Amino acid sequence: MDHDTYSPVPELNQLHEFSASLADYFSQGFELEKFGEASGIDTWSSDPEFLDRFRSFAMANGSGSLYAIWRMDDREDLADLPIVAFGDEGGVHLVATDLRQLLRLLACDRYVYVFPDGISLSDEEEDAEGGRGSGEVREVYVAWLKRQFGLDPAEDPDGVLLDAEEAYGKRFAEWMDRYVEGFAEGYAELTGE
């Protein structure tokens, strides 16, 4: 990888270049950070095998939660792997089935809350009433997303979270349980599985 390149993920490199051209956030709480940092992830486990399976790349909200790619297998294209959010209040949860789904979720401009017992998005109507949101900068992002990748904002932002959970939730919980004692049990309690 070229030392001037943000990451080994072409889509993230394009997003990095785009966001560097903006004077403000294009999605509430989202901010690209140094690619691949373990800070925040290492509070769950310091096992090198555990840390090697995550590639952080952005803040998920303004309070310290972060997004990371979960390298659930050794495929080359990291953009095809699930995205998780590590919460600043605790909790780690699946967010999107892959990077493109996260990009679509970001276009909805909803604040992400990551708690030990789940992940949720801010209410769109309450955001509008409270004057929260990224406004015109979000519209620039939506246009860029369509032009760059042919993608539109997610029609159902909560559905993006649910799709990730349905696709990978049980597998993720079982994998995490190898490094975080009781993780699978806690997952089963939350989901009723």
C-alpha cells in the first residue's frame, strides 16, 4: 500500500478524499480516523488474534464509539466484510453487512447510539425538530454516493442494522465468545436465541 493511501480499501480511500474536501460532517457523528487503530477495540481483548480481525476506520458518533471492519474470514476485499460498532458506553454490535451498506446508512444522517444491550439510530423527526443533522453537506454526500457508487440512501436505516444482525449475529457472538467470556450468552439473552 502506498504510504500516502488512507487504507487498503478503495471505497474508503474515495470516501477519505471526498470528506477531506468538506468543511463539515456529512453524517451525524461520523468522522474518518486513522485506519486500523486498535484503541477502543483493545478494551475488549488484547489477544493479538482478536485485534488482527478488526480494522477500525471511523468514529461512529460524537461520544467515542467507532466503526471497524470485522475480518471474519481472509477474503481480500475488505469492503465485502461486515461492519461493527464498538460503543463508548460498552457494547459491540453489527451495523452493516458490508461497507456499501454502511455508506447507504450514513446517507440517512442518523446519529448512532451503541449501548451494551443494543444499537439504535436517532429518530429522524426528532432530529428535524431539534435542528440536528448535516443539512446541505449531507445532500452533497448523497449526490457523491450516487455518482461514485450508484447507491442511494437506505430506505430503511433500521433495516440495515437488522440485516447485518440476521446475516452474521450468531456467528459474530460465537466468535467473540472465544475472546470475551460470556459474550455469546449475553447475545442469546438479548436476542432470545
